[in-house]
Amino acid sequence: MYQLINSAPKKVLEILTYPVIKLQEHGLDALKTVRLISRDNYFQRSCRTAKRVFLQILIIFGLFLFVSCEDDDQLFSPPANIVTDIQYQIDYFRLMNGLPVLNKSEFITNVAKIHATYLWENDTVNHDGQQARCDEITTELGLNSCNEIVEFSQLHGTELMEDWQDDPQKLNMLMKNTYIGIGVEKKDPNKYIVIILAR
């Protein structure tokens, strides 16, 4: 059992310890709570049974998560959908900094996809036509301004977000806007990525 716990993914261990953590957050010690209940002779037998069943459930659940993946990180690898991956990382960063998630706009997404396709077809990376795209978006959605990030990269959302944190201009775009649309075209092993943000 010791070897199994040591070899289990860190995230699985976090899941298994979640109930204890939540009890501690409310000022309760999980083990002390179980002992206090067990002191009553009336509940002693049922408490022992409940503890055994609870531990068995946790072990089975942990084993299920552990053996159902080919490697330790597979459960928590980036999503297969590139757009979902990128937006998730942006939203997560915003939440960690006290901001709400961005509103996904189908209209902005379509505009971003068109430009991503243009970049793919012309094998180039640029912001050609950005003002026209921005005017189209603000007029259609009744917004005031928009910004655009263009990337040609192999990176996933996590790595892109790490790079953007070191770029004050791009970071400001990601933080100040409220709407987002993402367009992606693959050119293996790279991707043309167009992110349009608006407010």
C-alpha cells in the first residue's frame, strides 16, 4: 500500500485528502472528530464499520483513477481541443487574479477563425486588417474597443500563458477585456493562433 500511495499521481492524493482538508478549514480535526464519535458505546461498532467502508471507497476510487491512465500525467494533460486549452488557461489566470472568466463570443470567434485561416493560407503571421475586424466587432456587439494577439507556435495554453505573463502589453489585453474569440489553424507541428479580445 505504501508503494502504491507513493507512486500514485499527486492529484489523486489531493483528491483523497480533500475531505480532511475541508474539515480542517472549518476548524475540525478529522481524526479527533472520528474519535469523539467513537467514544459513545452506542455508536462504536457502527463507527468502526463506517470507517472501514469509507477507507475502502477511497482506496477503490484512488485505484480506479490510478490504473485507468497510461501514465501519471495523462488525466491532467492539456485538452485535445487547442481552443479550449488556451481559453481555460486564460480564464484560470484571470480567476487567480480576482477577475471573472471571459465571455466567449461566437461572433468574435468566427472573425478570429477567418484571420487564422488567412494566415494559414498565406503562410504568414501578421495583423493585416485588424482595424477592420475591430470595427466589425464593436459595431456588431455594441462594444467600445478590441485587441488582437497573433501567435505561430507549438506551445500549449499553459506555456503560452507563461510567455504572456512576461509581455506587459499582451498581459494587459488579457486582463482588461471582457469578451474573447479564438481561431486556430494547424500547420504541424505549429499552429496559427488568433485571439481577439474586446470590451
